[in-house]
Amino acid sequence: GYDEGGQLTEKVRRKPYSIVLLDEIEKAHPDIFHILLQVLDDGVLTDSLGRKVDFKNTIVIMTSNIGSRQLKDFGQGVGFATSAKMSGSSTFATGVIENALKRSFAPEFLNRIDDVIIFESLEREDIHKIIDIELKHLFKRVAEMGYEMRFTIEAKDFIVEKGWDAQFGARPLKRAIQKYIEDALAEEIIKSNLSEGDKVVISHKEKAEELDIQIIKPVVPKEAAN
């Protein structure tokens, strides 16, 4: 909050080579923008004790969702995009966001920002990569338990649909992975359906509201069976 300015100046005073991240800056108290003007303009900030704290070696990064609602209303908000759609809508999206920034922030504030980076919409392939990163840790844990795990493209698509939100982006993915994969695997383990050496294939059948878990037992050589 805006009443915690002392914490900011003290941390930067002790570690001047820092990165300050201000998330969703549009929600900040108006007093914050007066403080930032001093930082962005002079590179210094006066704390409550009257000391001037040097911000010249500090990188200030601000994030914002400004314009995302307007883009969503036009059907071009944060969501899946194809390459063709992205190339056609990029200029439009940039214009919408720039206009929204001008309506929301004072010119003297915007003019002191070095650069504005606009992130493109995620493609389905991007979400698949995020899922792969999240599943990497799960696969490692499963392997340590003595199981082999395989995940089909159809199963990934199902997680994409369940774990993607037009407003929150890819944030719900972890919850979807836990609900539809980790919890389902845990249930199989609790039921003693899994044994060391088993192969677990996770797939999805069309229109099903959950993933299909197939357990493949290792082939025991006849000599060993006898």
C-alpha cells in the first residue's frame, strides 16, 4: 500500500542495484504516482526521515491489465490466437491499449516511462509448453515412485480447456493439473491399483469430463512366471 513507502526506500537504500516490481499499477493509490514521478524524473526519493535515496541504479517494472477488458469485449482479449489472427489483430490491440493507458494515467507519468511492452495472446502451443513445464516435476515424482507416465495430446488439450481462463490466463492451469491428474493418480495409488514398474497412460475421450487413466502392467517373462 501507499503507506509502506518507508519499506521501499529502506530496501533500495541498502541494495541500490535492485529491481522494483509494481504489479497492476493501475490499482495503486494516487499518492503512489506522485512518488513515482520523483523516482522516474530525478532518480531519487526522499524518505520520511528526510534522507534522499538514490534510485538511479534501480530498474522499476510496472505491470498492468489496462485495456484487456476492452480487447475482451471486442473478442481479442487474452485468449488463444492463431498466427494469422495475431498478425491481423496486433496493431488493433496496440492501439486499444495505448488509448486505455492515456485515459488512465497522466501524461507526465507516461512520458517518464522508458518503454511499454505489450504481450501478445498465447497460442495453444504455448499453453502446451506451459503444461509440459508443470508436468515435468510431476513426472519426476512419479518416476521416483517406480512408475512410468505418458500423457497424450488429447489429454493436454483437455487440461488446456479446463485450465485456461479468458480473464486470468494460464493461472488456473496448476489447479486443473492437480484436480484432473494428481488427484486421479493419488486415488489409483490409494486403491493399490499401481505397482512398481507399471506404465500409466493418461488420455482423454471426446466429450468426457475427466481424463482416462490406463494402467499397463509390465510383461513378465514366461521363465520368471514359472
